[in-house]
Amino acid sequence: MVSPLEKTLVVMPAFNEEESVRAVVLEVFEKLPGITCLVVNDGSWDSTSAEARAAGALVAELPFNLGVGGAMRVGFRYALEHGFENVVQVDADGQHDPAGVLALLSRLETADLVLGARFAGEGDYAVKGPRRWAMLMLSRFLSRTAHTKLTDTTSGFRLSGPRAVRLFAEHYPAEYLGDTIESLVIAARAKCVIAQVPVAMRVRSGGRPSHHPVKAAVYLARAVLALFFALLRPPVLLKDSVGTVS
């Protein structure tokens, strides 16, 4: 009998993460025995690919930087082509504890997309200022869209089940913040069931953070714009396994 981990593909977008990616891949294999890990080298110019391969990961090479959304779409398509039912995103910078994947998998029986939530009672991860305001606003609005309480809609630590994998392989957005905000709107409008589980996040183990504190106000404006454009797009109709629209 195939275990849930054997049916799950870890997709790890990585852009110049040579300092951390080897340790993160090794931790994935240690805590999730039997799982497959695909590192998507998102146009890095350092030794990210070599470090990932040295740790035992599969590596997909992108010729230039597409962003997290573009890298994840590669991962979703790889999963479909190679028979994986589930896809879980794990960041290459060490912020996501791979052990949390087990908690995400436990919710997959009743959900199509499971978020690892930083602000749901687990851990002490904190965000302040305009970026925190944006997260609160987005969570309140997207909770209504998804018809369930979501406290961390910008979390990249998320697990997609079979329906969401098929949806995202064709329609995962590549724009800035699209991989978090717009993907939730797409999933909700396609009638995917969205849930969350509390997880603890860690500080980066290497590289540079993607958002500097002085850019927090810009993040707030971009988050609002990302949500606005997500709502302008027409809903995606998701076909089930026998070809009917659901």
C-alpha cells in the first residue's frame, strides 16, 4: 500500500539559496521518509542546484527568474506527469519545518487545499506594521471568499490535494503575491475546499529576506492590488476525473 508521503511531492522554489537549500532538503528527507523532493532552481546564479542535488533532491532548472508562482507551476505540472497526487510547498530558506507536512496531510481527507497558518496559536512568529495590517485585511476578506476562517492567507507553506493540483497545474498565477492571494481566490471560485492548520515558522537559515522592513508600505499597496486583480479574473471551471464540471 502506498503511503500518503509517497504520493506527495515536495516542491521547493529556490532563488540563490545555496546557503540553506542542502540542509533544508536533508531535513525534508529526515522528517518525511519516503517523500520525493523537487527543487525548482528559479534562475539562480549561485550553486543552488549543486547543493540541492548533493542532498538528494531532484532539480528543475529555469533559465531565468520567474518568481515563486512560476516555479510552483513547474512543480504542479511535474506532479501530474509523474503520478503524484499531492503537492506541498516548502521554502528553501528553512522557515518551514517539514514536520508540519504531517499535520497538513491530516486535513486533506476533508479539504483540497490546506494552509499552514502562522497566526493560529502555534509558535511565536510575529509581523508588525503595514505588512501585518495587509495580512489581517486579506485574511478577513479571503475568509469570506473561502467560506472558512483563514488567519494566514499569505503563508507559502501549503498542501494541495488532487483537485487543487490539477487546477494549479494550469492556472497557478505567477504575478507578485499571486502565488498566495490570487491562488486562494482561484481555488475558492473553483469550489475547492480550503482549510488551515496551525504551524510554527522559523527565521531564515540563510540568504536574504524577500521583504525589507522599509518596503512594508509598498507590500500593503501591492497586496491590495493583487486582491483587486484576482477578483477581476473570471472563475476557473474545474473538471473532475470523469470530465464533468464541478
